[in-house]
Amino acid sequence: MTPRQLTFVLLIIDHKPCEFLMTERGKYHKQIRSESIDVYDVLVAFDVKCPAIQHAIKKLLMPGQRGEKTCFQDLGEAKASIDRAIELEAEQLLKTGTHD
């Protein structure tokens, strides 16, 4: 694997930096029509800013398919992330009186 084939992605998940090392056409890439996109392209395209929602979407797009965890585990983690996103939204609403 050459250095150009590697991509580092830094995400903030639950207020902690998480770095993912992926190959250029790794398990997160999907060919859609003439474009090769990954979950991070989707998050940017849909302007998903909440780290908990980002994490849930990643889990929901490929539950049990990334080789690390079962579908059941990924769905449970996605649910926990959605619960956390709801908490963050409620905290924002209490602090500012507005929500996203």
C-alpha cells in the first residue's frame, strides 16, 4: 500500500477525536453512478454537524458489515448515539431556547 492510498479522517464523536485509517477505496466507499463516495461525503452533503448523529448514521449505513461488530451491536450503538443526540438537542434548547 502506497502513502497515496491512505486517507486519514478525523471526526469528533461524543466530544472525543477519533481517527480512522482507510484505504482509498475501502469498506466505506460505494460506487453510485459515476461517483465513488463514502459515508463522510454523505455527512458533508447533508450538512450533518452533530457528532452523535454522525456516529449513528455511520453505524446505520453498514450495520455488521465492517468486520468489527455484529449487526445487533452496531444497531445498539446507533440507538445509543441517537439517544445522545436527543440529550444534546435538549441541552441546547434549555441553554439557548432554540434548537437546530
